Amino acid sequence: MALTREQKGNILKDLKEKFSRAKAVILVEFNKLPVSKTMELRRILTGIGAEYRVVKKTLISRVLKSEKYEEINIDDIKTQVAFVLSYDDPVPVASSLYKFSRLNEALKILGGFLGLDWKDKAKVIELAKLPPREVLLGRVVRVIASPLSGLAIVLSGNTRNLINLLNNLQNKRST
């Protein structure tokens, strides 16, 4: 049954609101993806604070134009398109999509928006391969702490040498 103009307007309004809240929107091709795998993907994405939606390309195109996203012609894509909205950190979402697409060839990453800027498939896959936020923060802390720990080791060297000298003098006097 065809949607009425009012229903399409409500869907468009809902999509605009979701796109405005999203930190990242990743477009995927889902040709021949079984329903069971689609449900599995939805569960995975819901668990990390993302949402998987299938909508007509014309509605996606209208949302992109109205929300001032970088120009991309959705009509050039000849297959069925779905999108994944990431409301939090986009790295785990991209990573989950990438892992899922490697296990299920029916799902292909087409690209995505980080903020309002379009990133092609290669950039989204680069984002997916980044380590989690906690690991990156740990690396930053290690880089910052490394010179400080080196300084502490150098400064303690003089004290250590003095103690070794005193121990050697004491050993010579006792023998």
C-alpha cells in the first residue's frame, strides 16, 4: 500500500530530526541480505547506540538537501540503500559495520557523513580500523607521561650513584 503525503511528511520530519542528532551517518548497500542477518545487525547496532534504517532513496536525498549535508547524489547508487545513524562515538559503529560486512558479503559500506562532510568507503573503513577511544586515550597518556618518567629516572641516577659510592666506602673500611 502506498504511503499518503501526510505519512511521508511525518517520516521526513522524523528523519530530519534523527539526522540532526546523529554524529555520523553511514550508508550501506544491503542487496540479498537475509532477514535473519538484518535482525542480527540491528541488535548489534542497537547495543552500541546506533540505528539501522531502510528508507527510499528519494527521502534520504530530501533529508540530505534540507539538512545542508555535503552534496552527494543518492540516485547514482543503483542498489538498495540503508543508513546507520550513530548518536555517540562513530568509531565502534563503523567498526561493527566493517566486521559485519566482512562476514556477510551482501552488506557493503558505501560511505558516510561525519558531521556534514561526506567520506568515501575507504575513509569509513579507516575509521573502522581505529582502536577504541579508551586505547587511544591510554596512548596519549603514555606519550605525555614518558618524558616525565625519563626525567625521574635521570634525576634518581645521581642519588643511586651516591648510595653505591657510600656502600663501596663502607665495604672497604669493614674489610
